Amino acid sequence: MKVVDADTMARIDARSTAEYGIPSATLMERAGGEAWRVLRDEAGGGDAPGPLAVVAGRGANGCLRERWSWWSN
């Protein structure tokens, strides 16, 4: 995995949209989906083991938020 800072990620997102035609909403949804998959898998797959806190920096982090219903039930 490669870790980049916010400015670099913004440039990568812009290039993905400009050169490959991938809408920024699609990029966010894919990122949120992958983040959720990792959290779910690390938690054991299907059973919510207890409370979970996610700390995210500034930016469009709403795609991950939509997936919390599984965890909060």
C-alpha cells in the first residue's frame, strides 16, 4: 500500500477524472467501499464485536458513513 498526503491525493483524483473519465463521486464510493471492507474483515466478517470509532481528516468522507447501519444494529 502506498500512503500519500492530501495534496498528492487531490492531484491523483484530478488526474483520474481528467485522463480516465472517472467521476470524483465514483472514486469516493470506491474508496469508502474498500475502507469499509477492511474494517468489516478486521472485525471478523459478519458480527459486530462492539463500538467502533473512525477518525477521518477533512474531506469527503461521507461514502463510508452510509455503511454504518450494519455496525450499529
